[in-house]
Amino acid sequence: MTSIKDFGPEIATLRHMARPAQQRAKRTADPKAAWPRDFIWGVSTSSFQIEGATREDGRGQSIWDTFGAAGRVANHDTGDVACDHYHRYAEDVALMRELGVQAYRFSVAWPRLLPQGRGSANEAGLAFYDRLIDALLAAGIEPWLCLYHWDLPQALDDLGGWTTRDAAGWFADYAALVACRYGDRVKRFATFNEPSVFTLFGYGFGDSAPGASGPVMLRQAMHHVNLAHGAAVDVLRALVPKASIGAIHNYQPCLPATPADAQAAELFGAYWNSAFPDPQCLGAYPPRLADAFAPYVQPGDLARICRPTDWFGLNHYSPIYAKADPSAPLGFTFGPAPSDLTRTPIEWPIYPDAFRDTLLEVSARYRLPVYVLENGFGGHDTPDAAGKVADAPRIDFLKAYTDAMRRAIADGADVRGYFVWSLLDNFEWGSGYGVRFGLVYVDYPTQMRIPKASFRWYADLIKSARQKDGLKGTS
Ligand code: IFM
């Protein structure tokens, strides 16, 4: 059995985050203040969560197909159909155009391009993203392409997946294929989405695909994902002229559920917030984890990982409350949030000040322009008798979080864009289709799309922000 002690010396790397943000001064943003010039408004999705068509046109199997087929997702849901975006992408691009977004962050399904993860490419899969990218460009929407949003080809997992060092080379080859095919039209590339989430849940806690758990596999996977990131940055830089490259990290205060959980929160925070951004942007594992990772780090690795990038992608929803749990595979687990915090219907604390603090923290620590590439509200929306989805709580959430973002910008955070998660209701991983994050409601039996009230609210926000931007004149 593992405990916190297995993870190395205790060094307070995240002490600055342990002070609850509610104790800090609250200020209100000037509602008339304009957003920064050229601020980018967008929406995000991911391949497995929306595409469906998992057995069509030569796509290979991914670890999430396997996980779903094993009945490990709520309600025995699978990604087989999802939002049928593979066939309905044109309708979805039209919705984005109506919304008025300037950019769309999506991911490419590695097993659609390389059914075995390496070797022969699948022309039908490549052609799908040609169609999508061309439709976006025709609609005046900039494609932001993420290489990896968790759908590892099963064939590679059979060879050890991220726990093997070879994975970095497989990923670099896949990145080269993507760069060569789409680099004439796509300039914004992200290597990974939320590497700490898919490694912690997939190799640490064991409740996401591929369902492994234990500190050794976790650290191997984390280090190899870091190596893969560095290798892919080099490949993209070499193959795509004027590429603008980043990685997307979830980053949020990791606070102790009780005073006795302070060490657990520090350790959880080191894994959750720092294990990827620190080596990728600062060239070192956080001190709290350095000894634990030492067995996997070969000479030259940190230089291979820390490659120059152009921006920091930030996903943020709420703070984490951690508690020590010696029986958990990693010695820590999620603890209860304070009872006085309001929560979303899926029990995530609503805490906009923590978002403001995080933006300031990330901007100062990594000194890169920040793009918020996910923020949103998960609920259980249903259409009313008139067929409308009146999601006032989501609007309140988005208002509060965009207001907090504006305050962070006013206080000096270099934030350049904001993307709502998500355009559509979609496959919410282990929760299946029971949780809805979309600005657009998806009626799964008919695949009808119904823009929610929040869709109209976000369209208005973008319109007014861009009008103010236009009024400012050129910079
Ligand atoms: O749906 C996920 C997404 O895939 C990654 N970030 C968090 C979202 C909501 O849980």
C-alpha cells in the first residue's frame, strides 16, 4: 500500500495557494472597461467526446472505447455515437458562426489518423479533419488544434502506452503527420490537454482509461508525456512555419479539506498543478516531486522537455479540496469543499475569486500569454415544455468567471483569450452523458441541437466585447 511518504520529501511548493482566496480583498471589475485589444473568444470540444463514428472509415480503437465497452462508464455509456459530430460537423460549425466565436479548439483523434497508433496513416480519417478545418476557415473561425485529448490508440496501450518511454517517439511521429497534413491551414497547436488529469485518473487513481493505478506507473506516464510534449513542440516548430504552440494545463488552488490535510493538499497540488508546467516551462520538476521522479529522468531529459512555447493554455473550473487517505493509491484523495460554498449541480464549488488568483499566479509564474481554453458549468439541463433550455445558473457562472477574469487582467495578468467548455453537451468521460456542459443542448436520441439561453448570453458578450474592441482604434 502506498502513502504520501512514498512520494518523496515534503517541500512546500504551493504554500502560496493554501490561503483561501475568499480571505483576499474582493474587487469588482469596471463593467464598462474594454477587453484587451485582439482578445480571442472561443469554444472548446474534444474528439472522443463529440465525434462518435468510432468504427467508421478505418478508425482504430482507443483506450476510451475499451473502457466504455468494459462497462466502466456511468449508465454503460460509450462514445460510439456521442454528438455524431463526425457527420454533423457542418451544422456545428454553423452554430459557432452564429455564436460569433473567433476560434474553435478541437482535438484530433490519434486512432482516426493512425489506427494502430503508428505505421500506416488512414486517409479517410485525415480527410475528415481537412473538411472540418476548411469549414472553420470558410466561416472565419480560427482552428486551434490539440493533438491529444485522452484518446490513446489501444494498440499503443497494448505496448505499454504512456508508461513506456517509446511513447514520446510515437507521439512525435503522430505530431509530424498532423503538422504535414494541416500545417498549411492551422497555426495554433496544443500538444496535450490536461496532462495531469488524464495521467492522475488513468494511471494514479485508476478510474479513467486505461484504468491503471499506482505511483510507479503514474510517474512513468507523467514523465513520458512530458518528453512527448517536448518532442512534439520541436516537430511542430520544424514543420509548420509561424506555428504558435502551447500546452493546456488545468491549474487550480489545491486546498486542504481540514488543517490536518495540509501535506496531502501540497502533494496533490504538486501533481495536479506543477508536474507538467514546471518541467515544460521552467525546466525542473517541482521540488516536492523531484526525488520521486529522479529514477525516470535520464541525462538531457529536462532540456528535451523544456522547449520554447508561445502561450500557456489554462483550464479552470473550481478549487480542489484535498484530504489525506492512506488507503488511496496515492495517499491522497478529493475531500469535501466547505459547506458555505455554492456548487454546481455536479458539486463543483463555484469560486470566481480562485479563478482570478489562478490567472495572476499562472501569468506571473510562467511568464507566457495565457489563453483560458476551458471554463464552464456542468449540470443536468432539460428543455422546458416549449422546447427551450433556460440555463440561468450557467449564465450566472459564466458572468461571474468572466468578471473575475477581467479583474485579473486589470491586476496585470496577461490573458489573451477565453474559450467556454463546451460548444455542445457531450460525453463527460466516466459520467457519460448524464452531465451537460454545452452552450448547445444535444438531444441524443434525435441529435437535435438546441442553443441554450447561455448560448445567446455568450453571443451577446462576444458581440459587445468586439464592438468595444473596434471602437478603441488600432494599437
Ligand atoms: O469534459 C472535460 C474535458 O474533457 C476536460 N476538462 C474538463 C471538462 C469537464 O469535466
